Amino acid sequence: MGNYTIKFILIIFIVGNVYANSKLSGYLKGADTNKPLVGANVFILDLGIGAATDIDGYFEILGVSEGYHTIQISYISYDTKIIKDFLVEDGDNFIGNIVLDIAAIEFQSVNVLGAKKSDEASRINEQKKSEAVLSSISANEIRRSGDSHAGEALRRITGVSVTNEKNVVVRGLGDRYTETQVNGFNLASPEPDKKVVPLNLFPTSLIEKILVYKTYLVSLPGNFAGGNVSIETKSYPDRKVFSFKFGGSENSEFQSNKFQFGNQPEFGFFSLKDEGFKLSNIIPSNQTLGQYDYFNIDDETWESIFDEEAPSTSLEKGMYWNDYLGDRGSAFQSGFVPKTLSAVDPNLNISFNLGNKFELSERFEFGFFTSFTTSNKFDFNITESAKFSATDTGFQESAFATRNASSHLRRSALVFSTGLKAGVNKGFSLDWQTLITGYMNNSFTMSDGYDSNVSDGGYFFDEVLTAKQIASHRISSKIKLNESIISKIQFNKSKSRLDKPDSKKHYYLREIVYEDLVDCNSHPLDINGSSYNRDDDGIYDIEIGSLCEGDDGWISWMGNRVWDNGEDFTDSNQDGDWGVLNELYTPYRFNGVNTGIRSFTSGGEDVLSIKFDNNFIINGNFKIDLGFSYDSRERDFVKREFYLDAIESEFWNAYEGFDAEEVPFGSIFDSGNYFGEVDNGLILIENTAGLARNAYSAVNNNTAGYVMSKYTNNYINITAGIRLEKDSLYLSPYNPVSGNVFISNIPPYDTVRVGRVETDYMPSINISIGELDKFRMGISKTKARPQFRELAPFEFQEYYSEEPVVGYPGLKSTDITNLDFRYEKYFSSSEIFSIALFLKEFVNPIEVAYIPSNDRAYKTYQNALDATSYGLEVEFRKNLRFIPITFGNASISLNGIYTESSVKSSDRAYLFNGSEIANNAANLTRPMQGQSDFVFNALINFKHRWSGIAFNMSYNTFSKRVSVVGIGDLVDEYELPYHLLNLQFKRKIFNQFEINLKLKNILNSNKTFGHIDSESGEVHYTKMYNPGTSYSLSVKINI
């Protein structure tokens, strides 16, 4: 952050203190419990301003004018207290400890003036009363930690970590073992490789709270192992809310002079503005563009493409077809040359909230809430990646690349909800909510590296635009038929969309040209990096460092890279040093590698969900819940890939050894170089190698019913039930052009489809004993079924030299047994200590694995034989009461988890086409994928009384965890520990303005992945990058 920004921040905080010296504060507690009253309302009637008490019963009202005021204090079920003629003087005014008496008449109507709160006390109370082992985070805690989206916020929850900012790991179990729901429903997923909803699509400004169920209740979906994550977005408030927030951010790793853009369309808020980038505008959907496909085109298809009859001879057809392929190649709106920007727009985020409740009578109320958030972010980082092979002599590096990754990201989210309550005691409610969220990322990556096929290195360019959208509409109705029966029916319709239009890849081999070098006898020398060749015979047989004939004083240039006694060279670039004269490049189109690649991926999901729940109160201690749910999910994803080649090789000869300053990278594929524009020019050819399985469609229907009984008294709570699920899944990989289902190339050459119907019973029992000292136990049997992408033989490769990802249709469902014990100690309404033990056993667990094949290694999915995971979980939250009230109030939250796991792999592994290989791994037993031995979180909150400045510090770390499992001769890859420390400062001014300063990753930690040598413990890094330290400043205005 620049000096001007820092000075501006200091001025804001100082000015805030100057104008907010008059402050009214105090504490509030109930006479019956002698404990703090949380969320009570303190209102200065003559000024029209007020505040709500926090988790310690503390309140403060800033910007109070001097003089005598009337103060009203109210809380549900307590007598309202009026304090008249209270004198407020300049500075701090402490009203003292106020005690409210409980109301003499039960169910007394109280006018709630404060806003609806979701704070730590209500969170802990919800956790305390839960029938299951529950961890959560409230909206206040999310704001204090400085998190931007749900993926970041989840890291604060005990036993939870997040990978790639969007995928949840609960109790060491990866995202495939965790069910994520939004407002009680599984939404459509825009991810082609997962069923999960990416958490970074949900800004924290929309979130009311996040709940994580650690033990299973039969009212939850049966796909349960690590936990069930429930994100609840905001409903309509108890009073008027009208706020506007804007801010900006910077990152220490951003380098504008290296930032590059691809040639992509502009963003809208939720989708792309330019529809011209759609493939259907250029390429026919019913015809492949193979170079010789004209032989197989029937007359009807020919006429639909060319709008004329087909020529009578193959020669004429070929000429027409090549003209067409050249024309299609030049028809695209965007080229391959990256754009270098001299300046980028600032990183901005804007949010708007508006809501209110209208209470027309004691029997009728309605309300609404709407929120819109949008953010604009430019990002840049440098990633070093490598590949290793394990040999008898240790790890050998086989590939390395330095990637400069530039991206422009926009996130937008819109929520609108409305509802009403009516009838006696408002026993009928009806709610509607619409959620629309979008994510657009324009990324450009330039890699400089080598592999076994590119020994001298080269440049590899990847350009990808990713657009994801989710739209969800939910309607919910609840009716209290009488004092014993409550029924609730909910309907949710969601739709997701993924578009990757016109992703581009182009590769170039490097040739290093050195300045001319001669020895002391004026004999020309050639160098290959390790030895000289003197006689142009191509044999480098003179070692570097050897003496020149007849001159004992000769010193090798390799020692200091300058001209020494006895050496001589032609200083072509006149820099006084011998070295590289130039770097020349040639398009990389050998060893089965294509260049000038354009690919198009699109698809989405449609999900229809219905839930019907009934609660029956048999007597004061015994209840029965009955429920039914139906979930239908339809998915379709399509990919087509093309590359550019020339009619004749003479075209490429002109670009063999070109100078990138004269011929910019990507300009080879510019308009003017295509067949029909130049002889022997470029034509667009479809990559038909994987076309037969480049699309898949799938349908997953789940019908479920459950019965759950609950027994409760003052000391014990027993919840037991059983859930019955019928799950059917049908998946067909197919050719996106012909529509033909994929056929294996392994005898007996069957079609590759997935069709399975499973009926499962999932029982659970949860027992809790005690009130302030609570003991819990839970036991259940659940499932983890394969996801669409894990089954589909749909191939995807992100970067050159990385392993392609492909599904395996033969996966089995995982059977899971869960056992939990937990002790909870509640010190107060906002203080807790808990410790839990858990054990999970798996049969046929599913993991991501590296599998070598004849041509390359694949990243695919496999069933292990069995697995066990067990661990210890601790949570502690305490108010720091040793800090004097006159100075401020503070609290600390700590949570952590220690996990051990063991999985036994099969001695065989399988690929999508039916082929199998032996698993030659030295040890078939290892930790489960995604499991860290420990995860630790800490959060410290402090609010200075006089200045009103709130300070929050959060810390998160985890131990190493298996990222990808190695099969055969390939070894496991680990994600290595990462230490994240965030700071936040917040200041309110005049009760209407809030200044917020956030610093993320102030330790400037690196993200690292690698292989670990089992003997020496040495780490061989496969990926390393620095996400940088980010700074953000925002201003919120409450109107």
C-alpha cells in the first residue's frame, strides 16, 4: 500500500476519535440468571439512536450529544426500563451495570427496536441445544476475521480446512466426503469435475451463519462422512436495514509490468457480454472438422454446410474442404497474441443491503431483504512447478516450469428474499428466496520450462476464460396446525452453468544462440553447456575448464563468464561479456503435441428438490419427526478441441528459429496466414483422439424418507432414527458431434455406460447428557457415492506437461461407519470448552490417483480396499476478563484437530477403457487423501473502549496432507503446511460510518506441494507459489 493510502487511513481513524468523544456505554444482565442479556436494545428516545448488547451484555452508543437524555432498555420477556434525564457529558459516559427484571406476564409483547443479530452467544446456544455434534461460525465472527467468501470463513470452524479456496475438508476427509448445502438444499454445481458447490461463489456479506454437523442425523442426506456443511443466507431483518459498502485492495505479489491479458470478451455481472465467442457461431454442431472428413460427409450435410451441392470428385471436395477449414480458422474474433497492459483498473468491491419488516398487527407481518455484491480483482503470481520420477538412485527431476499467471476475476451475487407470518401466534409462514451468483475469471499463463521432450526449454502459453453461474429459487411454507403438529414443505429449483469459450494453448521450443567463441589458437569453439567442440565434427569432446594447447595461462570462461587470458570471442551485442547472443523459437508441433489449440467447454446442471417435514409432539418429553425428500439432478457437459496446422510443411519452415521481438508469440495464427489467404496456409483441424468421450450426460435421482424420535428431559436427550434412500444414477459418455455412446477399445468392445440403482438404510443415534457439562455420543452408518465427474471418462488437462484428469466408470460406493464422543463445558452464554473423539471406518473409499499408462500418466479415481480415520478435536472460547472494562473487552477462540488415518490400496489399478495395471507401490498402506495430522485455528478479538477501534487477529495452519495418491511407480504428492495470519481493524464513526482495514497473509507464506523421500525426508517440490500479502480498505455507510 502506498504512503498516501496509509496516511488516509490514519486520518480516518484520528478524525473518528475527534468527533466521537461523547459516548454512552454500560452492561446489562437479567435479574433471574445474573447473566448477560445478549441482543437487548438500548435506545435514546429523544435522539433516535441506539445499540444492541453484545455477547457480554455490553453496549455502547457513539456520537451522543451532550445534555440530558431519556434512555429506553428492552428485552423479550423482561420489563422495559426507562431512565429519564440521564446527563451525558463530553467524553466517556458509563451508565453502569443495569439489571432487568423478568416480566410478570408471560409472552408479553415487546417492541423489538434492535436489528436481528447472529452473534457468538446465539451460535453457542444453538450448538448447545443441537441434537448432533455441531460446530459453526456466525456472521459477526466472519466479519471480524476479515474473510471475503464462504470458503475462507469455513477455515475458522473446528476440524475444517479448505483447499483451493472452495473445496471443504472436514476432519481430514476431502470434499468428496462432505455434503455442502445452501439453505438446506444441494444446489446445482457449475464444476465439471465435482458435484460440490464452489464456496468462493458466496460473498460473506450474504451469509447469516455456517453450520457443520459432525454427527449424522437422519433428516440430513445420507451422503455423509466428514460432515454436512450448511450455509444459511440472510432472511428479512427485524428492523430497517439500508447500507452501502465500497472498498479497494492491493496485493504485494502483483506486478503490473508482467501482467498479461488474453483475447477474451468483456464481463457482465453474472455472465459474458459478448455472445460472439460461442462455438456454434463458427463451427457446425453436427460435423467434425478432421482434415480428411470430407470423404465421409453425405450430400445432405454437405449442402447444410456449403449451401450448394457436393462436387462430384474427391479432389474437388478436398479443395472445398481445405478452403472451408482455412476460413473457419480465420473466422474467430480473437487471436493468440497476449495483451500487455500499461495499467489495470483498481481492485474494487461494492455491496448494497436493503431490508425491513412491517408488522401490521399481532397476527400478521411481512418483510423483505435484498443484497447485491460485486467485486473486481486483478491478480498475478509466479508458480514454480516440477515433475519427478522415483528411481533406484532417488528422485530425478523430469520437468520444470516457471509460470507467470495473470488473472482478472469478477464475482457478483444477488439475493432477494421476502416472507410473511400470519395467524394465531403467527403460526403460518411463507418465504421466498432467489439467489443468483456469478464468477468470471479471465486467466493467462506464460510458462517457461522444459521436460523430457523439450530439453532446451521453451515457452508455453495458456489462455482460459471461465464463467460460472448459479441461480436458485426456494419457496418454503411452515404451518403450526396445533400445539402438537408442525408441518413444513420446501421447494427448490436451481440451475448452474459453466462456460469456457475459446481457451487457447500455443507452445514454442527455444534455441539458444551464443556469441562466436575461439580458443587461444584462434580455433572456433562450439559449446553445448558441458563441453567444447573445436573441429565442427559434432562431437563435444573437450571438457570445459581444460587448458588451451600451448598456453598454460588459459582460464575457462565458465568460471566467471567473462573474456579471460587465452580466450577470445566475437562480442556481437557489444556488452563486453561472452554469453547468449539471442534466443530463437520454433512452434512446438512434434512428439504428438499440437499447437494453436482452441477448446470449448460448456455444460451445467438442473436440480429440482422437494422436502416435506413433519414434527409431532407426543408429550412434553417425546417427539417424532417424519420426512420425505426428492432430489433430481440432470447434468450435461461437452468439450470440443481444435488445433491449427498447415496444408504443407513449407509454411512452418518460415517460422523455424524466429525472433520473438520481430514475430510476437501467437502472431503466427493471426488472420492473413490461413489457407485461402496464403498458399499452404493454416487450417483448423478438430482433435478427434478423445472426441468419442468428450461429452457426458447424467441423471441422478434420490428419493428418501426418514423417521426420527426424540426424547428430552432436563438432563438427557436421545435422538434416534433411520433413513431409507433409493439412489439411481445413469451416465453416458458420448461423442458431442455424432451423439454415439463411447465404446471401449479393449475387447469385447462394449459401450461404456454407468447405470446403477442402490437402496440403502442409514441408521443413527445421538445421545447428550447434562446441561452446562454436556456429554454426547453419536453412532451412524452412511454412504459416499461416486460423483458424476469421477465416473465420466471425460479428459481434461490444465497445463502442458501436467497429467490429464479422466474418470473411471467402474467406481463403487463407499460404506461408512461413524462413531463420536464429545464433552462440552459452557462457562457462560459466550464461553465454551469442548473435546471430541471420533472414529470412521470405510469400505471401498474413493481417492484421486496417478496411474502410468503406455503413453503417459493419468490422474484418475480409484477404490481403495478399506480405510480407518480417527482423531481428537478441541474447541475453546473465553472472554479475557482480566482486561479492565475501562480499557476495553477482548476474547480468544482456539480450535484444533489431530487426526490419524490409514488406507489400504488394491494391488491392481484400472483405467476408463478397461485396461488394468499392477500397483507396484512399496507400501500399499498410507494416510487417506486430504487428511492432515492436525489443523489449528486461533482468533483474538479486542475492542478499545475509548477509541471504539476493534482489532481482530486470526491464524490458520495445517500439517502436510496427501494431495494426489501415487499408483505403481508414481509416488504420493503432498500439500505442505501453510501458515495464514490475518489482521483487521474496524472503526465506527457517528454510528453511520464504518471503516474497515484488512491485512491477509501478513506472514507472506508460500503455498507448497511436493514428494517426500521416505528415507531421507527430503522434500522435492512439485508446485510452489506465494499468494502474497493483501491489503484492503472499505467504508460502510448505514443510512
